[in-house]
Amino acid sequence: MLLLVLPGLPLLLAGALIIARSRHLALILAPWIALPALLIALFSSPGLTLELPWLLLGTHFSLDETGRFFLLFSAFIWLCAGVYSCAYFADQAVRRRFLIWFLFAMSGNLGLIISHDLVSYYTFFALMSFASYGLVIFEPNAQTIRAGRIYLIMVIVGELMLFSGFVMAAMLTGSHEFAVLRPALASVELQHWIIGLIVFGFGVKSALLGLHIWLPLAYPAAPSPASAVLSGAMISAGFLGWLRILPLGEISLPGWGSLLLLMGSVSVIYALLVGLLQNDPKKVLAYSSVGKMGLLTILFGLGMIAPQHWPQIMISILFFSLYHGLAKGALFLGEGLYAKLSAERVRQRYWALLGLLLPALSLAGAPLTSGMMAKKMLSLQIASVDSFWDEGLSLVLILSSLSASLLMLHFLFLLWSERSKSRTDSQSPTQSACQSDTLWMWLAWLLLLAAVALTSRFPPIELNASLSSSEIPGALWPPLVAFILIAFYHWRFPQLFRLQFDGLIHIEKRVSLVLRAISSFSMTILPQWSALSVSVFNGILVKERYSLILSKMEQQLRQWSMALSLLLLLAFVMAAAICSF
């Protein structure tokens, strides 16, 4: 029954925050509510299982080794972000509003980790995705509303693809449990349709190239603790979905593997080219996530091409998710802390910048960091898979090290030049209202930094990822070269970093032009048809009899009792259809 605690406690506290009588106690407990999940991940007995045949179509919860690993670092990031929010939001009402969305998203994230059937995984995944919308638009202004709109569009697109893929998989395999469904997908018909829907459905959350457009908008729009969990914990949920459902290690999928290798390689280059044109530190971190997710996509592509190497590739994926989640969460919390410190706190600002060096160097793959371990694991997997991609992927790996170093140093230079200060003061009234106490922010951030440092001390022994002295120079030159290039261009061509490139603006302009062209065509080429349709429509409406009927129907539908009755009727019809299926 411990498994019910993971999604249940955040849901109960979110409800308590909404109810007036229990708000005070819930407000105290809410920042710490991820602690039980962390303790369960650390100390629970292996193989916890819970069957609930009466729930939905039969719910199966389980905490296997993969789930325990994801739960460990996800719960730790949620805990640090929750404690961090105690000082980030000084106003109690603002903090309560934030924690409601925060807890709903946490419940979805922790619930999907233990879900081992399609229905419960989809339910918790949808809860996490839609609750995150409240975090993205938490500080309403033109920028956050636009970011929330794009995020919501992409979430709905992803959910529709996942729903279609899940229904097809359940129909063709005869089961909705992962233990049965995953190996059965290796031989069903319409296999590639199902794999495509699942890959691209989860790819929205995992920032797959082309489906990533929400990410550079959502990260800067959300408050720093929300950005930390979005980039550190929730972005991994899509990859966990791939691990749970796709027949990885069962069969060879060279076509899909090659596609993922190509998309991952292009993501690394794209993240560098566009990330360097940003003058917002959070956007730089967002494009850094796009590049790192590209490397994880490459690992999945290698697993599809060479299923015989899947056990070692999976270990690399788990370690990569761990190190990236902790480092990126630490960077977002550190950026929020630095932006909140006033100009008079010069010493604290220096200490904050110094602390940011650790996760930045880790993501850059500097020697003796977890990033270096992850990069070596990826190079070992590339070398073990015999394919024509070997030389190209080795070059991509070198470019990824240089790309990560350039983006991290660009991020630090932007903070150093205090360009983010004006953005924070003008954009975030909840931040500027809270300048009093940053103790909890320091504590949460230092805990996350300690986890980043400890990660490099415990690489997977199976891959022999310890560094030799001969490999240190190879890991040292990308940060050094990146430092020289970034320092030179920030000093010599500072205007280069004021372009603030946003490719989505161009897409929106093209779509707007197409819609205007269609509208113009319909009004100029087909005026008679337009006039005829309008006149017929108006002719029907102007008749008093039909107008009176429509008016009465509208009045009835506006009543809550009628709306609730229709909703219950719809739920009954859907339940009957599901039971008959």
C-alpha cells in the first residue's frame, strides 16, 4: 500500500490547499511532501506490487528497479524545488496558488513512474502535463500566455497520438499491461504505426526535434522552481514511456533507430546554433536541454539498431537521465536564486555564480564530472554498435561536448553581465515582492549541488566508466575552447547575442499568411457562395419559431443541473462502451 502514497499524498494536499479550513497546515506540509517518495525509493523492499482490478480497466502498480531509479532522482528534485519555493514566494496566497499546481503535477509524475498498465500511465501522464500548464502561465502576461497556449497545443497533440497508439496496442495485443504488451508488440501487425504514435506522442514531452517548440517558451515563463522540475524530472517521463512500452531489446528496428539517430544528431547542432542567439539565461538552458535530449535519443536509436546491446545501453540511459536531471534542476534553481539576490548582496551573488559552475561544468562534460562519465558511456555504446553511423556519431559526440560547453558558458556570461536582472524585475512581480529571506533557497540549492557532485563518484561499474589520465585532456579542451570563443564574442561582438531568435514566430507568421490567403480566396473568388450561405443561415435563424426554440435550449443548457446531468450521461455511455469492449 506504500505505492498509493506516491500519487495520493500530493493529491490530498492539493485538495487541502483548496479547502479553506485546512490551508494553513497543508501550506506547511506541501513543500516536504516528496520526502516520503524519496524514502520509499531508498529503503522500500524490491518488487513492491499492487493490483487494483476494480479501478479503471484493472490497475497495476509496481516499483521495479527502473522505476526505483526514476523515482529516486525525480522525488529528490521535487523535494528540493518544494523547499526552494518556501522562500521564492514571500506572499502566502501566491505560494498556495503555486503549490496547488505543483502538487497536481507531482502526483502525475510520481504516479506514472509506478504505473505498469496503459490506462493508469496515460491518466497520470495527462495529469502531469495539464497541471504543468498552470505552472507555465503562473505569472500572467503576454509572454507567459503565449507560452502556455503553445504548450497546451503541443500537449493535446501528444495526448491524442498517445491515446491512438495505446488503443491500437491494446486491441492488437489483447492486453493493457506492460508485462504482456511490450513483448507482444514485437510481432503484431500495424507495429510501425503503434511505434510511431508512441515515439512522437512521448516525444512532445521529451523535446524531440520538431516537437520541442514549447520548451524554449515554457522554461522562461515558469517560475524557477517550476522550471527545475519541468527540466529535471518531468522531461524524463517521455523517455520512461519509451522504456515501458516499446519492444526495446526484443527485436531490431533499424528504420526507427536510424530516424532517432538522425533526429538526435540534428538536435545537438540545432541547440548550439539557436541557443547562442538567446539573451535570456533560461532560454539558453532550454536549448541546452534540447541538445541533451538529442543525445538520449541517440542512445535509444542505438538500442533499436542493436537489441543485443540493450542491457548496457539502458544503463547508459538511466545514468544520463540522472545526471542531466540533477544538473539542470540545479542550474534553474541557481539562476532563480541569483536573480532574486539584490545588487547589494555582492558576496552572495559571487558565491551563487561559483556554485553554478559545478552543474554547468557537469553538463559541459568537464573532467571528473558526471557529464564526463555519461559522455564516455555514450562513446562506448557507439563503438559497440557496428553500423555505418559510427564515424558520424563520433563527430556528433565531439560537437555535443563543444556545444554544451558553449551554451553553459554563454549562460554564465549572461548572468555575469546581469542582463537577466531587468527581465526578472519587469516580468515577475512575485519574485520582486520576495527579497527578504533566501535561506530555504540556499539550502535546497546546496542539496541539489551536493547530489550533482556525488553523482560523479558512483558511475555504473558494469561499463568501466572510470577515467584514465589519458582521457582527461580530451575532456578538457571543449570547455577551454568554448571559454575563449564565448569571451571573445561577448567582448568583441556583444550585439550578436541580442538577436533573441525565436523560430516559432516565423512559423506563426507563415500560418497566419496561409489563413489570410485562404480567407481572401474564399471572399474574392467565391462571393456568391459566401453570400448564399450567409443568407440561408440568417434566414433560418430569423424565423421566430426556431429562434424561440434555440433560446429555450440555451437557457436550459446554462443551468448547472442540466450540465451535470449531461456530463453523467456521457460518463455512463463511455463506461458502458469501455466495459463492452
